[in-house]
Amino acid sequence: MRKAVPLRHQFVDTIPDHLEPAVLYISLRYRTAVHLCPTGCGEEVVTPLAPNDWTLTFDGTVSLRPSVGNWGLACRSHYWITGDEIEWARTWSREEVAWSREGRPAPAAANNSGWLWRLVPRVRGWLSTRHRDR
Ligand SMILES: [Zn+2]
């Protein structure tokens, strides 16, 4: 079992272009949290905050539910974000991932090949547009 990794949370108005490792950026305005994959693979992981996506809990520390499963990334990392820490979870088999996509109870997947990933440049576009308007 890999050790839990500290994760600093940072509330931001807009998601910065350059992300620091081990920081969870949270934009309440855009109902989105973004962080770099804690494996160090350099991929951005986008977790929209919505009833059917992720729930963010703030008690001075930040937790996200359900777990984050990066099945679309080469590293296929799977972890929980709990109390400003990354807690590693078991990597799912391809069958388990397929089951969860069929709607069986399972952690949500942050899939960079799906619509979540395509949303990133779009959100960035909104952000820069809004920024210029000010
Ligand atoms: Zn990774």
C-alpha cells in the first residue's frame, strides 16, 4: 500500500494555466476542481462538481467523493482525496471499469478521452474571455 500524499487545496476564481503538483485547485464559480495526477505523470485531472459528478466537502480540509479513477490515462491511477490527502486505491481491472461504465455502482472516472477532457480548453476559453471583459 502506497503512503498517503499531502494535497494542498487552493480556492481560485479561475483555474490557472500552469498547475503546481500536489495542489487541488477549486473554482466554485465554475464548479470544477483540477489537479495534476499524483503519480507525477503530468496529466491534468478535471473533476466537475455536480450531483452526478463529484461532491466536494470542506471542513478546513478538502475531500472529494467518489474516488478519482483515471482510467483514460496511461498510469490508470485510482485514489481518494480525503482531508487534503491522496489515499491510493486499488487499480481496477478493465472489466471493473467496463462494469462501472454500464452504470453499476462504482467510483466516477475522470476520463481524458471523454467529454470531461474536452471541457478543459472550453472552460479555459471562458475564463480568459471573462478575464478580458473585466
Ligand atoms: Zn498519472
